[in-house]
Amino acid sequence: MITTILLTITTIGPINSQDNYKIASSVALVESGDNHLAIGDHGKAVGRYQMHRPAWEDANRYLQSQGLLRHSWSERFNPGVQEMMALAYIQAIKKMFLSSYGRLPTAK
């Protein structure tokens, strides 16, 4: 059990990895043109990463599981908070993917 947990942590990498920053940057460009004030999907998607509230909540659950600071939905237009929530959401997706498929998602 301990070996599996260590493998998972090592495989996913840190939340602030270069890989996560690259993914988040690409998402921001595609989703909002890198505009932290963007509002889309009839007001349901907000910020650079066009996050919906359920994704924000998933990111907060991931942050809490790591002992990191959670962020209120009222902070959704703060660029620094948006970035942290995007990175946390990417980590949460990687963790779910690894748990379900035994590997990380790839671009190929």
C-alpha cells in the first residue's frame, strides 16, 4: 500500500510542475484568450480557465486533501487564485485518471 501511494505521488508530480503550468497556460489561451475577467457559457464559466463552479469545488477538494488553502467562489476573478485552482483541477484530473486507468493521460 505504501509503495502504491509513493508511486502515485511521484508519478503525478507536484501541483506547480512545469507540465501543469503548460497545460494551464494552453487552456487559458484557448478558453478565454488569457482574460481573467472572461465570462462564458451563459455566465456559468469564469476567468482565464473558464471554470464552472463544480470544477472549482473539485479543485478545492484536491487542495484540502493536500493540506493546502481552499479558495471561495467569491475569489473567482482573482488571477492568482484562478491559476491555483486550475493547477489543482489539473492535479485532480491526473489523480482520477491514474486511479481509473493506472496511467496518466497523454497527448498522443
